[in-house]
Amino acid sequence: MSHTNVTGATDLDLDAFRDLQQLAYRAAVDVAATLEPGVTEREAARRVRVRLEGQGVQDWFHTPFAWFGDRTAFRGFRNPLQFFPSGRRLEEGMPFILDCAPVRDGYVADIGYSGYLGDNALHDRLMDDLRAHRRLIVDRVRAGDTLQDVYRAVDGLIREQGYDNRHRVYPGRVIAHQVGRVRSRLPRAVVAGFGVRSLQTLVGDLLVERLHHRSPLWADGDISAHPATPGLWAVEPHIGFRDIGVKFEEILVVTEDDAHWLDDDLPHVRRWDALAPTSTETP
Amino acid sequence: MSTRTHTYVTASDGQRLAVRTEGNPDGPVLLLVHGYPDNSSVWDAFAARFTADHRVAAFDVRGAGRSTAPDDRSGYRLDQLADDIVTVADAVSPGAPVHLVGHDWGAIQSWHAVTEPRHAHRFASYTAVSGPDLDHAGHWLRTRPDGFRAALRQAVRSGYIGFFHLPVVPEAAWLTGVGGLALSALERLGGGPHSPARRGTRDYLNGLALYRANMARRLLRPVERRTDVPVQVLAPTDDAFMTDQLQSDAGRWVGDLRFHRFHGGHWTLRSRPDAVAARVRALVGEVESGRPRPRRALTAQQARRHGGSFAGQVAVVTGAGSGIGRSLCFELAERGARIVAVDVNGPAAERTAELAALLTPGAAAQRVDVTDAAAMDKLAAWVRDEYGVPDLVVNNAGIGVAGPFLETTAQDWERVVDVNLWGVIHGCRAFAPMMAAAGGGGRLVNTASAAAYLPSRVYGAYATTKAAVLMLSRSLRGELADHGVSVTAVCPGLVDTGIISGARLSGLGEASAAKDRLNRLYRLRGYTPERAAARIADALQRGPEIVPVTGEAHLGLLLSRLSPRVLRAAARVAPPV
């Protein structure tokens, strides 16, 4: 977080963040492979939680979410309680998303993994089209654009692609939020899906940043009309097309004069690289 | 010239079924099944259109025409009737599957045959005219996916079924000639030349057993019957006994369904068979060509959501590159329509078509400027060549212009009239003639606006064009009704489409602050184009004159009729922009 100046984060710190992000993605991929028709969102979320807690995760920024079917696109969501895992059962021909934010030794990861039970050309297409957003975001942040402008650029790309912006359904319409080391003396407890220690950190950030007319939450409001604050940002572009929503969520490292994704060895990036190698990438 | 041969085939329970066969012995085999109270002569005009290049077989259903009649009502059970169809198919085409065509009760029996897993391999395709599967109908009445009103409308049309269950009375009606008079009146519904039917007394009397043996059991305790045989359902626009929704709902049970409407009544098939013949010819040709059947990519929920009211139809949408046009393309594609996406922005139209094609294969994009009459004519000709006459044409392209009249330039006026009004006129001129000539049943949809009936000093030019579109639609609706083409005007209201970002605000310069405020208003209203598209597609199944979309569009329409005074006052309100 900015007031603890992550720009000064050592490579060692970044390695720890990267390891945890790897661990979380691996857990999501492994659990996704176990999902069978009939499993509920609650059960899927529990599997992610159990697996990660078995691998040294002690606390949660937020406990795992699982969304099936048109809930991946947040269709019909009216209140925040609807984000929590429900009794919806997975069927053949349904998209799903697993999303979790584990905390280990004070380091935080926040990841989102999209999949589909069966085959669907449209789901593949959405996943492919998400690639442009990952590129767009890091390029625009590097160029020093304000977060509000980056958000609008992502919106424009989504509209051009024929999809709709689903991250606007998240509380505060956020596409990203800052993360950092959790240093708190509060007990490790999870209230309404969010760890109190992480919440304390986030609220602290909100207050400090507000003094600088900035926000650790990245949305399209005027409070985001500033270039990215140096630090770590968990970025989660979430695009939807009818009943299907897809997203990725991973950490963007922002320094005083540059920005890069924390890790390129992630399932969605490997998928894109398999389709067309990175070398052909042009912004 | 082909000769007609008459033979008898023995059914599995010993009844003798009279079969007549004619046409080209080397062509694909059509098997025609008539309804009640008809006999195979109902197909005479229809069959004549196929004998040159098809082998056509028609038979008298047990109890009708020259076939024998079982002594007992149980001899008319659907399982037995489906067996009869297979028995005849085996006799007329032992080696190859047949293309089945059923009308009325013949369609009901044929449905039962194609949804029977043991029999399905005997059928290459099936065309149902005015007859549902009774089990599907039972489910439809129970779950009422199209709403209570649709179920009620169907119940009214099915009233005669209750009458047929009365003892003796229906027989008396037929024998006294009262029933015949009523039937003759019903046959004239839907217009067209009326040719008297050739029916015998036994056609009227024996067939009552069809109702009495099957209706109650199937409708009250329906079972699940599915099929992968390609099926097309053809619904007359003025059917006295059948609603569209009851028939198109078969999409829930059929892997490959097409649903088309044609202008006429329940028996138009007999007097004016061209529209039905053209559809049957197209389906038989497609199946015989052996082309692989395209696969739709729907999620489990999408597949469950819709019946088949747009399945297999061709829809042309202008302004398909963004906003409501694009969303409507996706909505219709999800419901099974093949989309021709038209936009002046070529890449945007391509993108719409690309995504629509993933929902239902066969979509295409065309870059056309709707203000160009010649280009629209060319588009219409291209669509007819590539897809056939479209079932649905949506003249949706439009632009926004706002600002006071005194500051609207002549160029602004020309531009908005060109796109919003001339675009619609060109679209109607290009497509309406072919839709009328092709036997009707299609729908023409023009996007007007709630501004069409809500006067305001804020958007005079825009409202003028939209009011013209509304009146054009209403007038054209009156004119095309005789051809069985319905015309609908859509009046959306505040839908967050981005129309403001592209709008010209006259007299306000670039005025991006005003645009920002307007955009925010639209966003706060929060009515998405996806929601509007779903609403429009739902409404189009009924083909109403006007479809107001948002709440304010409904309210405005109501006020314009009940209390124009309120709207006169509202027109004077200056916006705080």
C-alpha cells in the first residue's frame, strides 16, 4: 500500500507475493479440474479454501467465491450478498469462475480463474478477447494515464468488442484495488467473507489516500482521476456476454516510472501464448 | 407425366391403409399425412408442385378416405397411428428415410412418430403445419412459458376439442350439416381462394375418435418426447385453432427446429400451397445435400430459456454495429435466428455478425449506408439470394440530434431526416415487396422512439423524424395486413446505448459537459440495451403495432392518449443542461 511505500518493496517481497499468487492459481486450476455436474458453488468454494489452508494459508482478504452459469456475468445481481457462493449446481454447458484472496505470512494474493464445463466456442472467444485488456491496462498505466482514463479505455474496448463491463457490478464499480502486506494486531477472523485484518488495512488505505485525493479503489469516478499510485494493484477486468462472464485477476506492480505484471506464468497467459506467442504482441 | 398408383398397405393391427403414390421415382420421397376431417385429397394441389422431381406418397389415415376403420376407439391411439406412418414409409421407401409432412391431426401423428426413438431413423426431415405434439402441448399448458395470456388465447381456440368429447352431439352436428356450415366459415379465414373440400361422411364421424382416444391422456399426463430429426414448423398467420407460441415451443424438445409463419388460415395449404411448398422444398434440399448441420453454442441456461419462436429464421437488422441493434442481433441469435448485421460501420457490423454466428451459425455482416436507396435495394437482393426472403427485417439505424429548433442548422436537419426517416423508408421499400410476395408471415420492425409521441423543445428534429417513422409504420401495417406481413414500431425510451456520445447537440458547440450530464442520466436510468432487446424480442412474437420498451415509454404512450394536456406542458420544460 502506498503509505507503506511498496516501491521500496524488495525483490524478496515480490517473490513472496508471486509465490502466493502461483499457489492460489494452482489451487483454482486443480479444484476446477475436480468440478463435476451437480456440485454447488458452496462446495466448490469450500474445496478451494480447504486446499489453500492445507498449503499454509492462514488468513483471507476474502474467502473463496465461486460463480456458476449466468452468475459468472452477475446477471440479476441486486445486492452484495449475491456475490457469496450459493446453492446453484453446476451443469454440463455452464461457465464458472473461482475467485479467492488468500493471505500467508502477511502477503496477499487475489486471483480469478474462469472455466467452462464442456465446450463452448463463445467462452473460448471471450477468454481470447480478454488478452487485449491485459495488454491495454499495463500499457496505459505505463504511459502515466489516470486510472479513470484507463478504466474508460477498458470500457471502450469492451463496448467495441460487443461485450459488457461486468466489473462495474462489484461494489464501487472497481476494476482493481491496491494490495500490500497485511500488518495488523487484530485477531485473524473472517466477517462476511472478508478477513478483518485485510479490511483494516484497506480501510486505513482508504483514509490515507483520501487525504491525497486518491483512492486505493480503482474505478471510473473522479477520485480515480490520478495516475496509478506506486504499489501493488490486484486488477480484475471482468467482461460479459449474455450468460457468460470471464475474468482474470492478478497483481500489477506499479513503480514510480514503470509498471509490469507481477508474473506471466499464469494459466490465462499460457493459454494466450499457446495460441500466439508473445513475440508477435504489439500494443 | 407421372402416373398415380393406388395401393393398400396392411397396418400392424390388420387395418388396411389406402396409399397413393406419384411423381418422379428417383426423387426424394415425401410422405404426406392429412388431418381431420380430411382425407388424402387435401394434398392434391400441394403434391402437384412436387411430382416433377420428388416421389410423393399420401395415405388415408385409418377411418378416413378409403382406409378401413377400427371398431374400437383404442384403435385410434397415437402409438398405433405413429406405427401406421412407419408402416407406410416402409412400403413406399423401404431403403431410405422419408421426408414427412403433416397437417393438423396428421402433424400430431407425425410428431408422435418422429419423437419415438424406435422410429426416428425412418425420417430424414419433418414439416409440421398447424399441429403440435400433444405431449409438448401438455407441457406448454402446464408450465405456460409464454405467459398466462398466451395459454388463455390457445384455450379459447381449442374450445372445440371439449365439444368433440360430448357424446352424440358432435355426430349430430356433422350429420345435420350444422357442423359443415361452421367449418366452411372457418375455412374462409385467412383469405385466399376457397376451394371446397372433398370429404365423405365417414371422414367427419370416424375421426372424432382421434380426439376421444388421445387428448385427455396426452394433455393431462404429458411425457418427455424429443427428437434430433430436423423439424420445421409452419404456422399460418390466421389459424383459427392454433397460436404461434404453442407450436414454436417445440424448440425445447427438438435439436434442430425451424419456425416460420405464412399468410393464411388453417386450410390455406389446400387452396394456396406455394408458401408451404417452398419451405418444404428448401428443407428437403438442405437435408438431401448432406451438408453438416451447424452447431449452436448455447449454455445450459440459454438452451432452456427459449422456445423456438425465432428458430431457423433470417433476421436483417440495420444499425447492428452498436446499441439496441447489436443487442437485438445477439438476442435473436440466442433464440435461433440467423442474423444479417447491417451497419455503416463495417468492422462493427462484422463483429456483431461474428459473435451472433457463435450463438447461431450462419450470420453475415454487410456494410451499407441506409440513406443510400440503391445500396439498400442491393442489400435486399443479396439477402434473398443468400438466405431467401427474410422472416424479420428491423430498420433500426438512427442517430441522435438535440437542441432548440432555432439553432438547428439545415445540415443537421438533413442528416437526421436522411438516417432516421429515409433510412427506414428505404428499408421498407427494399424488403416489404419481397416479404409480401413470398407468402407473408414475416415481420417488419421499425425503431421509432418514445420521442415520437412526447413533444419537447429539447429534441424537435429527432422527435420529428421518429414521429414520422411511427406513422409510417402504422400506415404500412394497415396496408401489409392483407399480405400477412406485420409491421411494428419500437419506442425504446431512455436506453443506455451510447447514442448521446454520437449525438449532435445543436447550438451547444462541442458541449461535452452537457453530453457528460446526459450520459450520466442514461447511466443512472440503467436500462441496458440487452434488456431492451429481450423486451423487444418477446413483444415481436405477438407482432403488436407499438412496442414501448422502458417504463417512461409506456407511461408517455398512456399519457399521450389519456391526457395530451400534460404532455403539452412538459414540452415547454427547458432542461437544466
